[in-house]
Amino acid sequence: MAMPEGYDGMRSGDESERTNNPDEYKRTCIDFIEDISHDYEAWVDYYKLPEDEDKRRRAGIHATIIRTNEWLAKVAQSIKAVDVIMNDGIQKMAESTAGKPLEIGVFVNKKSGYTETKPGIIDVIVKGHPRKNRKMKLGYHFKDDRFRLESTCGAYLEETTLSDDESDELDIHLKLYAQNAKPRDVISFTVTVSEFENGVEIDRRGVSTVVHLV
């Protein structure tokens, strides 16, 4: 699968602003989202799932294409913003492809997945309910990184006060620091939740959210 011209997955800083035609790059990335979705659908084919689950995962992929490309067209105002929104869409397609067996919700301003709020210290609510005889806790998206986060404004999630204990129910308030944000900035982050049985991790899933600052 060819990547969009100039795309390196995690562009940041001055390098991400080097373009004379952001609208052309936006169009390229809209096409790329539609193109790469076929790879995720091919994975769903490979899994040979029951009909209902197959439809559920494909519906998630298709819904992500529509919403991500709407945000690329209407929200993104810079090359960096295009990268943040595109990467969020790719992450959401991967989550739909893998399935969503865990009962998890991540909310900003009472909305999930795609939301908007004002700059400042943003409340992120994470709720989770494990399956019978299991427990949950916040996991790690990468080996040494609890969260995946990209933004156009240097945002970050506070981690120093987070518990590492397993729980019968998750009801966690994270703090997303975006005091330097301005209207039209965007933030994308992924919260990972792990499910445990007798102290052994049984399953793990990520939930991605993209935030438009207004």
C-alpha cells in the first residue's frame, strides 16, 4: 500500500508545515483513507467471522472513512492537522477491524470518537465494564507509552497520578493539557484498556478520540 506523498506517519514541528499546497495534500489524504480501508476490509475477510460480527466490523470501517474525510475536508487547516486527523482515522479503522469485545467508553465534552471543546485543561472520562470474573485497568498503547497522542498544539495527557491497580469497574478522569491550543487546533489520542483474569491479561483494546478545539 503506497503512502501519501510526503507522509511519514508522525510528522511534527516545522517539517510538517513545509508545503505550498495544503489543499492538495488534504485531497491526497482523503483518497488515501479510502484506499487503505480496503486493506482493513481484507483483514476482516481473512478472519472469516460470523455474519453479524463481520457486518459490525465493516460498518465501523465505513463509518470511519466518512467521518475522517469530513474532518479532513472541513476541520483541518494545516498540513499537521491533516496528519493528526488522518492518523486518527487509520487508528480507528484498525480498532474496528480488530473488533470491540470490551465494554469501554472514552468521552470528551460528553461525546466519543469525534468531539470538540475549548482550549485549556480538558476532562477525559474513561469508563469500562469487564466481563464476568474479570477486572480492568488502563493499559499501554506502546511498550513504554501509555497513550498514543498527536496534536497541533503540544497537548499531553497527565500520567503521574494514574493508578496501576485492576478494578471491577473503570471510571477514570484523565487530564488532557491543551492550554496552548487555539481555535482550529486538533488533538488525537488513544486510550488503551486491558482486561485481566486472575492477574493475567486476557484482552486489550484501544479507543481513539479526535478533538477539535473551538
